[in-house]
Amino acid sequence: MATASRSPTKPASFETALEELEQLLAQLESGAMPLEQLLSQYQRGAELLKYCRGRLETVEAQVKVLDQGLIKTWTPE
């Protein structure tokens, strides 16, 4: 029994992460995936979701700063 030991790559952008997440969701919902692959794809989806949420929180914080009239230089993580 082989285990997947690949280290997940960090998405290039929010948009690419969202696109990959949508593709994973379609694959998961199809029901045509072997159980072991299902688990690894679910884990990848959870990682992508965490990344997307983090990016959204970062942008939300920047918008709050701009709304307060405080212009600060934004540096992505």
C-alpha cells in the first residue's frame, strides 16, 4: 500500500487556489475516486480552503485600514 508523501505546493494566487479547490470539489462530488485518493484530495482541499481564508482575512484587514484613512504599504505574506 503506497502512501502519498508529496508536499503540497503553495498556490500562486487566491484565484489559482480557488480554481483548484473548485476542481477538487467536482472530483469529490463525482464519487468516482478511490478511497485513498479521496482522503488525500480532501486534505488538499482543506489546505486550499485555509489558504483562501487567510488571503481574504489579509485583504479584509487592508480594506479596514484604507477605510480608516490610514494608507499603509501592504506586503503580501
